Amino acid sequence: MSGGSDFYGTRKVDHFLEIGRGNLQIDEKIIEPWIKQCINNYRRSK
């Protein structure tokens, strides 16, 4: 899942997880499982 603003390449100081440009806002109920999955995948890769 992506809110359309990817976090790779040069640092984007105006990009934040959960809030994109304009009024894009992703509800915590949607993004929380995604973040947990990313953390679990990262831990398994170590």
C-alpha cells in the first residue's frame, strides 16, 4: 500500500508517513497493520 509519496531517494523534508501533500490523510486503522508488517519484515531480514 502506498499513499503515493514514496520514501526513497533524497530526503523529502515535507513528506511524512500518514500525511502526504495537500490534505491526503490515511487513517491509523489502515496504516498501522502496514507499519507492523514492514517492521516484522525488517526484523526477519536481519
